[in-house]
Amino acid sequence: MSSSTLRVCALYPELMNIYADRGNLLMLERRCAWRGIGFQLTATTLEQQLRDEHDLYYIGGGQDADQLRCAEDLVHCKAPALRAAAGRGAIVLGVCGGYQLLGHHYEIADERIEGVGLLDVVTIRADGERLIGNIVVELDPPLRGAPRDGGEPGERLVVGFENHAGRTQLGAGQAPFARVVRGRGNDGHSGFEGARAGNVIGTYVHGPLLPKNAWLCDWLIARALGLEPDELAALDDTLEDAAHANALHAAGA
């Protein structure tokens, strides 16, 4: 396998990690190591400048107070570099609160939290029930080069767990990340889940996301390194496939 190194930047890992989503970083590291691909992880937190030198940028979810602190720092300290990275094709992955911060803004009560605007979405904290539970979504459109899963190339299901009070609305031209098969998705009624613009992906699926969807982890690695997924060495995914199947079963899919 190539001696390429995947350079990953985790934004606010000590603050935006309330759903065990640090497991996503571990999954990326392990699947690189098993293939002989180097892995370089950089953590960037409050008041630190963000460098446009990584292949993949990751931001998870946090408590409201922590999310507010991170949002202010993201907009005023890190937005130019993150936008430049997205512009050159780096992967930017936001999960739950991280997804909300990739949009234009997040409204909670009478407060408006600005985002970086990499996705044409807005989120409003609504009264009423939280959107909680096991979730299964089907990618829409399919990811180019994703492996087969009993259908046409690229047609894959993403499984996990959702837990959010925010209702996210897509702009008129904004593509979703996926369509809901089981669960609630962006707002509980549109049938859309997450958002995607090129290599920028936002989703509410966590629990964490990548250990239950090893094929998606491989797609992110390949895309970040400028490869096709089938150029990555094959791995024995018996345990990973079982985790995916168990999550499907838990969701009743």
C-alpha cells in the first residue's frame, strides 16, 4: 500500500464530543494503520489558528454552552482557513452540533449563533420533543465510488443514532446527505437527513458514525487522499459488518 499519510484536524475535541464521536477519529486511524497508511492527527481548540494543511477536518457535537463558545471561535478565528480547505477539496465532516455550525446559523430562544456557511442550511431550536432514536438513511445522491451493498454501486445505507432538538432546514439548492429510511432526520417530517456540498458533509447520525459504517470511513479516507475506494487494500470487516447489521436491526430496518 502507498506510504501516503492522512492528515486529520479535529476541531474542539475536548468540547465537541458528547456522543462518543471521538470514536470516529479512532476508526479513521485504525483503518489507515491496518493498510500501512500514515495517520497524523492535529487537535485545534479555542483561540488557536486553523491551518489549511490537512486532508480531513472533523467537528463533533457538544452541549449548548460549549457549542456557543466554539461557534464564536470558529467564525472569528478559523472560518477563512476552513473555507479555503473546503475550496481546495479537503473533506469537512460535521456531526450533530458540528453539522449545525457548518450552516449559516443556529437559532435558540432569542439567540442566533452564526455558522461558517459551508452548507446552505439553518437550524432552529424548536419547542417540543427531541428527535431521538436509532436511524437508518439512504445516501442521496450515492457517493461516487462507494462499494456495493446488494444494489447498484454507491447505493449504501448509513446507520446510527440521532439526538437533537434543532430542526435543520435546507436551502432551495442544497442537497441532503441522505433520505430517511427509519428515524427523524433533519426536522422530523421532510424525509431529509444531513446535507452535502462536494466534500463538505453534515449529518445528525452519530453513536458514533464511522465504526458502524466502515465503508463510509473508507470512502472518506480514499477521497481525502485523492484515491478511489477500490484502490484501498481490502480488510476483514466481519466485526464491522456485524456492527452495521446490528444497528439496522435496532432501527427495525
